[in-house]
Amino acid sequence: MTRPTPMSARPGVRLAALCLAAVLCGPLAVTAQTAYVPPRGEEWQRLTPAQAGFDPARLDAAVRFAQEQENPAPRDLEAAHHLSFGREPYGAPVGPFRTRGGSAGLVIRGGYIVAEWGDTRRVDMTFSVSKSFLSTVVGLAWDRGLIRDLDDPVALYMPPMELPPGDGEPGIDRGDGRPEPVTLFENEHNRTITWDHLLRQTSDWEGTLWGKPDWADRPGRDVQANKEREHAPPGTTWKYNDVRVNLLALAALQVWRRPLPAVLRDLVMDPIGASNTWRWHGYDNSWLNVDGRQVQSVSGGGHWGGGMFISARDQARFGLFTLRRGAWGDQRLLDEGWFDLATTPTGPQPGYGFMNYFLNRPDADGRKRYPSAPDEAYAHLGNGTNMVYVDPVHDLVIVARWIQPQAIDAVLGQVIGAIVGDLATEGS
């Protein structure tokens, strides 16, 4: 895979490093004229569909259609787990679940609310949209020079850790069998894994973390074959796998040396005016000692419970943050180059960037994930379906929660199809 410009060559990263005496600093000023962003709290400005360049009747029909497409799976998400992922080997839940609400969502254009349905303030699980928050805190570490280069082996950043019994890598002989701190990147295969591999889900890391072996997520039916299969060289294969996602969260925790939810809150969620109601959970057994205090390593999804619990309105703010490529009003929160990297196709899976940027670029057969949407669009996706759709062509963010997966393209097509012009407030 052709690599984008490395971190060390990015002027935004050098500027951030110069302004830091510690790992945290205030957001950098953005000097160019900035677009509207919603202030903190409930004062999020609205436009009528006509002001936002939509045909009102067609947009109303699109919203009604989205409301009608609620996923028929149980709203009791723990019960739904036991009917799906819970049937896998090692499928027992280890994190919290919550009974969800009904279909909910927003249409945001130019930063303004144009349409809204359902209870958009309700805090629900967002499953794998959690991965996009995880990749963001990795990006913040990269931006500040805490991660020097995404092509660095993660092993260079990992201290020995005391993990639950049974966690670790195969092929590492501890001698007398006594518990001993481990790094998780010691064997011949794992020591070559880079940050880029973990961000793109191409690492094929082997081992067990938080009691879940790497093969236990969406495994094949032959358990012995799963255990004995030969692992591919990092970067050559793609596998959607929450064990390895949780490994990235643990590695990011070791870099930041403070809870990842606190990093996200201070550097992104508070600056973009998110509410105080979101929470990012880990597992019952994912606590460890970091500099003398117990810190929970968070999960990158809800596969076994946990992950990000968040409202649709806060999801929309995050989607707008990624649409604006890390700028928020007159502040620069994350180097713009991060979003070039995050939306660069992954070699073995061109429809995927950094987790969880699902790209809409045509594949080798000319097929797109969402035929009704432009190539430049992408979506932060989670089970449910939870969708935060980001469309730079139309300056559009769509949040749609708890809709049937097969309805997503139709929802997007109807909303995009309702656009008939530009914002009436351009330049105001």
C-alpha cells in the first residue's frame, strides 16, 4: 500500500509540538473564515428545508421513510446479544448493555439542523461507531508527537503490564510458569505490527486479551482450525475483529497514560460542545495499573458489551467534526492531515480507511457501499444499525439510529435526492 505523507513531515504536527511543554495544550486558532458550528448546549440553530436547499416535501418523505425502517431486533440489547454474538465461542458479555430507544436521527447541512426525528437526546449504545472515537484519540496522540510515526511498531510503545490470567501471546515461554507482566508484542509475528496495521484492521495479531482469544470474534465453525491457523504477515489481510480493536485501545492508553475518555472529553467532545451524558465503557476485567492508579481500558465496540454510550445529537456533532476535518469554528482540534490518512483506502480492503471510516469509493468491480451517495462520502458505522454519514460534497451529516441495514442506501438516496440547491444562508 502506498503510504501517505509521514507524520514527521506534517507542519501542523510540528507546530503542535512546538506549542507543547506537556502532552496537552489549548486548541490552535484557525485563521481562515469559518463555517457555522453549533454552540454548547441546546442553542443549535435550525434552518427550514427550503433555507437549507431541500425540497420540503421530499425531505419530509425521506424522514418518514427512515422512521419506518426501525430494526426489528429486540430493543433489549443484552437479549439481542445472546441471540447473535453471544452464540460465538467466548461470547459471554463482559461489559454493560442498555435497552435502546426507537428510530432516531438528524439531517445536518452547513452545520445547521434541518430535520430531526425520534429522541435524539437519549443515550444509547453505538456499538462500532466507538471505533471512530478510538481512532480519533490515536490521531490526537499522533498530532502531539506521542506517536512519532504510524509505521512504527507498536512494540516500541508498550510497557510490561499485569493482565488477567490467560491473557497474552502464544509462543512466549515465561520459564517457571509464574504470572509475569507482558507486553503483547513480543513474538515474531506481533513485534512487526504497526499503528497503521491496527488502525486499518490488517494486523492479524495473535493472542488473548480480556479473556477473548483473537479468533473468537466472528470465527469459522471449526474451532480447532481457528486455533491452529497460520497468521498472515501484518498488512496483507483484513479482518474486522474487536479483540484487536481492544488491543489498539490498550496501546493508546499506554501512550496517553490517562483514561481515553478523559482525553476525548478534553480535546474533542468539550470543544465541540457535546453534552455531559456520553460515557465510554470498557469491560469488567479490563482494569489495570497505570502509574499507580487503576484505569479501565475501554472497548472499541459493543461486541461483548461496553463501548460508547451516546446521544444522536452528540453523534451529529462528532460527524460534523470529521466533516470539517478537525476544525471547529476558529479552533483547530486535530491536524487536517489525519483525515487524509483516515480516508485513504486500505490495501486489502479498499472500502475501509482507519477504523471506523467506511469509505464509499468504488471497489475493483466498480461497486460502492452506497450507490446513491458520492464517492467522497464515508460513514462511521455500528451494529444496530448506527450510522453517522458524512458527505463533504453536499456539506451533509446524517445520523440514523436503529435502522435496518438494507435500508441505509435508500435513506441516503432519498435525503440526497431532496437537495435542490445551496444553503440560503451562504456567507451570512
